[in-house]
Amino acid sequence: MRKTTLIACGLAASLLGIGAAASQEGAAQGDTSKMRIALTDGFSSNSWEQSAWNSWNAVADQAVKDGVIKEQKIITGNDDPVQQITQLQNLVLEGFNAIAIDAASPTALNGGIKDACDAGIVVVVYDSLATEPCAIKLKVDYHDYGVQETEYLAKKLGGKGNILEIRGVAGSQVDIDISAGINDTLKKYPDLKKVGTVYGNWDGTITQKQVGTILPTLPQVDGVVGQGGDGFGAYQAFKAAGRQIPTIVMGNRQDELALWKEMKANGYETYSISSMPGMSTIAFWIAQQVLAGKKVPNTVNVPLLAIHDDTLDAWLAATAVGTAASPHYTKDDAVALMDASAAGKSGSDLPQPKVPQ
């Protein structure tokens, strides 16, 4: 038993490149045709998560058809870390070779992730990260997300006005980091006052209800910062209350982009930013490449997708109703990100999302 454990640990260390030489450039060509890769997503079905699942299925199903891997599986959750721990344990028992995780908690899954790594399973966490060191982390700079949208509002409002913050799912690392970026940036602008905070859970319906509840207690609101999936609901709440529509930073969901285009015709100005749900496909290719023998850095950086006036039409046309704007990553695109991260690049120095043609 001890020998088996040691062999498994050695395999995991070899696969992850722990303590080994620097990551090599280019795609690894090892045979993964008998490998099985799964995804457990701890969050419920909002438009971002639905887009992530669609992207995963499109890329992973094609990889199965092409003989790149033998089997793929996706399991979705309900914002419940306990439920996701059970999902992870079941995937380990089913013998999957690699597991991608969008973690419902930064710490609750750490024990299960460590057990999976010790069993020789490649673990890749993305979007909302877990802190277990053995997992490869697909990192989006969510603090910078909050910084960028607050800086946009500060510039547009001349550094003065009242701000409403809409947060995401309480306790998730994504929510913690974006909110920190917003509030750290607001300290630079003493005349930008945050007059209220609500939790919209990245969901338009919940956001509309929460904003509608707090609006009667608020003075004039000049700007709204959020976390994506909340812009359309915030607009509906202000409209229903008969309030002036503030500058609402959008979050790349189709309904937000369509609303922005409609209001833009009447002179409304804003911009849109979010992480890309297609990063689930980057997680897939990282898992496949590690299984194929590529040495991948423990942290792979992923850029944000910012949409401006000049790219709104292209992204809106490429984004289906009920989803969020995002590219699907090919193996070559994902490998380029792995290699850029290995070279120490991050943020705007990374290969950027390609605008749809």
C-alpha cells in the first residue's frame, strides 16, 4: 500500500513538473488517447457558467471524436462546497486521469484535491480557485478586474459621484478579489462615494430584486460597478424605480451587450469587462497537455476580456442569447498561454482574446 502511494505521488510530481526543469515551449505530443478528463463546476447555472459548460463540451467532445482522449465528463453544482466535495471524491473513485475544478470555496475542497493529487490525478483549478498547492492554477487577475472598472468610472465621472457596488456569490474567491480591487481603487478618489452594496450572485434576476430593494434608501447613483451578469438586472431596477440610469459597467453577458448597443444609439456610454467562460477550455487543454508530458507552470495566467465601443458589434454578434462573450480556446492557443506564463508574462503582455471576425 505504501509502495503504491509512493509510486502515485511520484507520478503526480512528474506530471506536474514539481521541482523539475523549466516548462518547455510548444505542445507535447504524448499519447493521451486512453485518458479520461472530467470537470466539476461548483456553481449554479447562470449565463457565465452555462457558457463555460458549453465551451467545455464543444472542445472536449471534439477531442473525444478526434481520439485525443477516451472520455470526458462534466458535473455541475449548486454553489455548495459540500456537494462539490462529493463530486470530486466520486470522480477520483471513477478513475479519471485529470480533473478540472471551478471551486465553490477557496479552501473547502483542499483535502479532496490533495487526495486526488496523491493518487496521481492531474488537478487544474480555474476561475474561482482553491488554494491547495498541488493543483495547477488557471489564474485571472480578478483584483485588476475591480481596478479597471472603477478606474473607468472615475475617469468618466471626473472623479466625483455616488457609486453602487454589486457583489457576486459571497465567500467565493472571485467575489473577494473583485470587491477588493473596487474598494482599493475607490481610496484614490475621495469624492467617489460608495453609497450602497448588494449581492447579486452574478444573476440578473437576483440583482434586479436586490437593487430594487435598496434603491429607495439611496441618494442619486451616478455609477454602478459589478462582477458580470448583474448589469441588465441593475438597469431594470433603476428603470422600474423611475430613477435616472447611471453609468453601469457591463459584464460581457449577451443581454448586457444588447442593452448597451440599444442605449448607445441614444448616446449612452459605458464599457464591458469580465473573465472569459471559455477558460474552461484552457483548463481542458492544460490537463491534456500535462498528461501528454508537457511541463506546465503551477500558475497559468489568463487575460480578462474587455469590450469597447469599437468591438461591441463583433462580440455581440458572436454571443448567443443566454450566454457570455468568450472565445473557445484551441490547443495551440492554450499552449501559447502556458508558454507565456512560463516566460513570466501576465496581464496585457499575455496573448489577448481574438476579436470575432
